[in-house]
Amino acid sequence: MKIRFLLPLVVTLCFATQLLAMPKNSNPLSDSRVRQAIAYAIDMDTIQETLLEGKAIVADSHIPNGPFKKPGLPKYSYDPDKARQLLKEANWNSSQELDMVYYYSDQLTVDLMTAIQAYLSDVGVKMNFRKLEGDVGAQLWTAPKDPQNGPSAVKWDLAYGAHGPLALQEYFSRYKTGDMSISPADAKVDSMIDVLTSTADIAAQKKIFFEMEDYMQTELFTLPLYYQQAFIYESNKLNRNGGIYGNPQYNYDWDVTKWTVEPDANGKMVMNTNTGPMEFFEHPWFNPGLFITNKVLFDRLISCDGGLAPTRPKMAKYYNLSKDAKTLTFELKNGLQWHDGSAITAEEIKWNIELALKVPNIMPIFKTTFSYLEGAEAFMNGSASSVSGIAISGNKITLSFAQVDPNVLLTFTQWAPLPRKYLEDVDPAKFQQHPFWQNPVGSGPYKVQEVKMNDYLIMVPFENFHEGVARIDEIVAYPSKDNDANLVKNASAGSLDYGFTKNVADVKALEEMDHMRVIPADIPYTRMVWFNKYAKN
């Protein structure tokens, strides 16, 4: 790949904080000057024009453009001379080699890593890169026992990935002290997050968003690279029968039970897709809808529209949020069942919430909602055996919150209860490693019929699903993700009927296939580089 280096742009921004910048510990990445130098060294405008073929927007913040995006944020335009100057000021050791990790399988990511490696090398920073395998969440986000001093509990310096949150607060709530693997405690960040995640007042939220964006972009906690769309693809055999389109990374009211595909020679309707399991089923409390399994094997208490706005009860017969937003009441439908035929109870919902409080790697918005319950803190520190803010009466569940969570309804459109009897003995710290995730039992419109890890998964309709039996006879999911090298090959061979991708090369190839249609979806989705700023052993 040819890397085109542009002449340095005139940079008029001057960060006064650089004059006072100092490393926070023995890790050179704890020095904001080093992080800023890395940002100045990368020519994202050229990458956007070439590798990304213009199908992305260069980022200057976690948050994509919109009303909560502060105007005039510091922009690290390509300036290798500025990068070298900052590295010199920070006493950068040019013999050190940074370890960059990523988790995508596509060639575009490898090309991007190669480009970044070349740009960094040009300013005197060595970098290697490698793809993570296995439990990626644990390898990326395991936080150190001591969130102030470390040492780091993960084995990388830089990590390339993305964040596509349910709610904009989630872009920042994950940086709360102790929740992530990358940043020593920062009281200023913590205080801003506390305000951001505890108010439903739009004006107050906007003020804190602006303060947070400015602080994090100046300090460069992470390096936002670009914003992108998701692209839903479907074969001409698939008919949604009026089902809506929305953010494909999450769950929404898409009416999959009404979907049909053209029958095969035997009269069977089979839909082929991707994101089947490789080593285990990815649990739905971290990526609630990224994988087809998390979309169709598990059900939710509330549904939402394509924009993820809560709309109607689902597993719940009804729900009600009090005027002060501190009491949420659900009543479960009668006769709800798990795929094994056993009854779903309100007590199980309570048990699930209490378990979720102890599982480290769950979506931050879930963690926030559950931690705001009355008695959650006492339960977590062991001074109480249960969460006092959860009351059960028959099929009725009443949740009492100690403080307002502006995204409480959104949480319950995405969070999936799980059957207690299979997970009773689970170690929360090893939640994903439990044998349950080799062949899970859920409550959604489809259930597992057969699975061969890293080969195929066959799912069939759940005959007792409370919203009716799904019409497609089988969903066959193959073990590839949205950035898989085989996506275009499988689609051209007619073995993909549904999925989504954020890969530019995939989109261009799919658009050229007569039997495929591509539907773009605007999503909050930022690709970025995370800096591990903890000291290491």
C-alpha cells in the first residue's frame, strides 16, 4: 500500500496544558504529549480519501456531529514536525516499540494498521500490531485491581477498535474510575460522568457533554479516528414483510417473526447469515444485538423503534415509569417460557439484575442503570444479600432507584434476562467462560437446534414464543463477523441473505451484486485508538 505524506499544515492551536504536561507514571503513554504526538503523526485526511474511499468522516471527538457535539474542539491535523517536537519534549525513547492490538478480521484493518505503523515510524515511534483472539472483551477491558496506581492488567499499549453506544452518555460513562483497563483515576472525569449519568435535563447534559469533550480531546484520553455508517445487506430472496430498518447493532422492533425467504427445492425457508459462534456464543450483556444470536435467541422486557426509542411492552405485559423517574414497574406476561419449556418468573428477573451487577464486562449503560437501584451499593459490597430496590409480587417487578437514570427504559429494550437454573453456579468474573455459552437456552423467537463451533449454527423457531411462531424455518449462521474476508465471497455465492457491515470494500462489492441490496443506516459509531496509560509490571 502506498502511503502519501502531506506537507505539514499550519497549526494555530496551542495547548497551554502541554507546558505543564508530565507523565503520570513510568508508562510514557501516561504523558499527554506522547499521545498528542501520535495524533499529529497520523494523516487521517489521506486515510479517509484513500483507504476509506470517502465513506467516513474524520473525527475530532468521540461523539459524531450533532447537537451534543461541541464546536471548535482541538483538531490534531497531520503535522509530523509537531509530533517530533512533542516527542522530544517528552523525552521519548525511540528504541521502545508499542504493541497495537485489534479485533477485526478484514483486510482494511490490516491496511490501516500498516498505514498507522508507517506514519508513526516517520516521526520516530516504533509500533507492531496483532489481532486478538478468544475472549476479546477480557483482553481489552480487564481493569487493574488498583485503579489509581495499576499496574496494568492487560498486555497491550494501543488498541484499535470502535464504540457504538446505545446512548451518548455511554461514550463517556465507561471511563469512570475502575470500569476500564486504560486510564488511572481522574477525579475530574469522574465528577463529570456523575453529572452526565444522573440527569435527564437536556441543557445540563449538553453543558457536561461540551466540558467532557473538550477535556478528553485536549488531554487525548483516546484518539478518535473516524465516524462511519452501518450498511445492512439483504438478498432478493428475503422479504421483511413490512419490518422496519434501524441500528443493526442493537435490538429493535424489526418483527423478525414475520420475515420470509423464498423456499428451497424442499419447500423449506432457510435464511443464511453470519456472526455465528467461533469458540462460544458471545453473551448478550456486552453486545446486545451485534450478533444474530443475541438478536433472536434472547428476548427483552421492552421493545423500541429503529432509532432505539422505547415504544411498547414485550416480555412485559405493561410497564410504567413514575413522573420522578425513580420507580419503574413491570408486569410479566402470563405463560412466558424459556426454550426448554420452563417458566420465566419475576424472581428470575431479580436474580438476573443482581448477577449483572457483579459481571465485570457488561455494557456500561446496563451497569449504570442497575447501580442506581436502591441498595445496589450494599449488595455489591457484601453488606446486603440482595438489592433492596427490587420488589417482587407475583408477576410484578418494582424497581426503585436512588437516583435518576435518563436511560433506564433504553436499558430494558436491550438487556436480556437469562435462565437462572443453568447459571446458578457462575463465577461473575468468568461469566463468558461458563459452559452455558456453548449451547445457550434463551427466550427469543428462535432456539438452538445444532451448533458446531467455528463451522455453523442452525436455529429454528421457538414453538412457544409469546409473539407467535417465526415463519422462516431455519436460520443458518456461519462464524464470520461484519469485517470478514469471506463476506463478499459468500454473498456472491448466494449463501448470505442478511447481515450488516461497516467495511467500505464490502459495501462497494455488495452494491455491484444484482441479487443483493444495501441499505445505509446512520449510527453513532466512532473508530478510535485507546491508549493504555497504566504503569506495567
